[in-house]
Amino acid sequence: MTTMTPSNGSPSKLRKLRPWLITAAAFAGVVALSMWLHRTSSAPEPQGGGGPGPRGAMSGRGPGGQGGGTAITVSVAPVLKGDLPVHYHALGTVTAYNTVNVRARVNGQLLKVPFQEGQEVKAGDVLAVIDPRPYQAALDQAVGTLQQNQAQLKNAQIDLARYKGLYAEDSIAKQTLDTQEALVRQYEGTLRTNQGQVDDAKLNLEFTQVRAPISGRLGLRQVDVGNLVTSSDTTPLVVITQVKPISVVFALPQQQLGTVARQLSGSQPVPVEALDRNQNRTLASGVLKTLDNQIDTTTGTVKLKAAFANTDQALFPNQFVNVRLLAETLHGVLSIPANAVQRGNDGTYVYLVDKDDKAKRQLVELGTSENERVVVTKGLDAGQRVVVEGTDRLRDGTRLHIVASDEEARADASTDGEGASPKPFGSDAPAQDSGKSE
């Protein structure tokens, strides 16, 4: 008989692996049982009194239902009654009240330029000096001619007086007297001409000192010392711009013209603020001065001009700024945050918080909006609370878990019986910064 040699899959090796296989199978069974028990314990209980089965499981109302399911977390804000300032916003350009191109009024060589670029100057300050020697010589010549003719006139007047005496004694002819009188008048005319030449020479000599015609800020120097300048030069010596005070020109739609015109014709000044391009910082505060006398037919807008003291030179000529104009102040109006307003097929509505902390859908009529707030003309009363965040999952009767918003906290801190008023004009604007460049 032949004896078989055990291979790798012999019964002896299978007997050695059997305990490990049994242990792995037991562990897998324990894990499967734990998972089944976990799913069974976490299954939702039937709500609303429904029994087992599909019908009982569907009878409970989930989030957003009317049957008191899970509460929706929302933020609310109160309906405020008070004064609401209404502003108009526009893009404006800073414009200097006066801009002067300083040029020479006489011809000559430029000897001095005693100013510094960017310097603040006053009217009458010397900006440049032109060689005065030719004009001093012309003045001396004119003065000499004047003195010569003055002597001739004086001599002719003495002769005239003598001729009048002789004519009274009938010693000379009337024609001699008339001739002398004509000579005196001739010298008087010549003397007047000489005086004009002297005054012209003095004026030209004065023009050799180029002075600032207005107070303002100097720009960059355009001509250097030693150059020959003339009165016909197109390039100015320097440009002066008046920056204190300064103006801002902006445009508003013609629909807003009536409100602005009424405010401008009133006794109180119309406040205007200039903001930086991000509207985060107030550069300067001023008042509305005037509006244009016609509407631009191509754009349907009208230009307005506001004045700013600009003592700190925060505004720069030709700078673009955002303009905020206080058009009017609505007194005793109801207002809510703009993000509380929803829109549906039946109109605009909000979600109110009722006494049981449940949502109530309420139709409203709106008025003017301003600074993320909107005026409510119908549908709400002061003191009611509206949902401002978490409205997307709300329905009538939804249970609410209310988290007070920052606005509600501020309103509660300042409530004085009827409700806090929105901030007055300018209180929500950032404080002016010491650095005025954008």
C-alpha cells in the first residue's frame, strides 16, 4: 500500500486555523448586531398620535409645519417709530472755486522764482521776478520828457499872463494873445500825454514782479530761472488753485429735483457729506450752495454744487468722491430692516413673532427705503417684532427659537416707551480720519 504525504491543505493545518475563523465570525456578528440596534433606537417616534405603519409615521409635522415640530432658529428686530433721514447719493467731482494760470505780462529774462512748488500763497505774494532794467530806463526817459514839457508849459503860461496885461493896455494885437493861449493849451495836452507815458512805464516796471492774483496752492513750476518769458507765452509760470474753500459738483436725477429745491429754498442749510470711494470714511462735511438752471436732456439729470471749508485739505481738485445729501427727514414713521421684507404673488410681506413665539405671515405696504431700512406705511405697529434672518424655512405657525439680533439689542437699550428712533443724520457715518487720502 502506498502512503500519502500531507500537502499544505492537510487536515492538521485546518485544525490549527479553525479557532481563528470562529473568533472572526463571532466578532462580525457582534458588529452587525450593534449597528442594527443603533438604527432601531435612533428611528423617530411617530408624532401627532399616529400609529405604526406609513400612515402613522407621516402624521407628525417636521420643521416648518404647523403641528409644533422642531423650532426654527431666527433673528428678529423690532418695528421702530421715529425720525428717518432720507439721503440722496451721487458721484461728484471736487472743483476749485478759482484756478489761475500765472503768466508774465511783460517781456524779459526771468531772474528769480522765489516760491516753492506746492506752497500755500496769499494774494499779492511775489512769484517771479523779470529783469526790470529796461523798464526802469523807459520810466526815467518818460519822466524826463514830462519834466521838459512841464517847464515849457510854465513858460507859456507866464507869457500868456504878460500878454493879457499888454492887451488890456491896448499894446498888442488880439491875435498875439489868442496865439499864446493856444500854445498854452498845446503844452497842457502834451503834458497829459507825457504823464500817461510815465504811468505806463511805472506799470510795466511793476509787472516785472509777477504776483499771485489769488490765495491758494501752487502747482509745479513750468519755467526755470534764466529763460526769456513774454506776455504771449502759452505755458504759464505756475498754476494756482483755491482749495480753501472748495466745491463739489455732482448730478442727481430730475425726479429728485423737487425735494432738493424745496430744501434749498428753506431757511435751514442742506447738509452734504463727501465720502471716500468705498463710502467707509467721511472726508468732509459741507452745505449745498446751488443747483444748475437747466436739466441735461441727454442724461435726465441736474447738476448741483456743494461748498466745503476744506481747512484740512482733505478734498483735492479733480478728485472723485461719493456725495451723500440729506434730502429730507421723515418724522414719526414706522421702519423695519430691509432684509425682513419678503415678496410673494400677493405682494410684500413679513413674518411677525406672535405671543406664542410662532411665525405669522403679514402683508405690508412699504414706502421710502434708506440705509438698509424701509418705511412701512401699512400692516405693522410699533413694538412688533419681525424676522430678519432665517425666513427661508418659515410658514404660518412655525415654532421659533429666537436669537436676538444686534439691532434688537440696541433698540432695547435705547427704548423710551414708544420705541427707539433710527440714528439721526450723520450718526452712522464713520468718524473723520486724520489721514485724508483714500
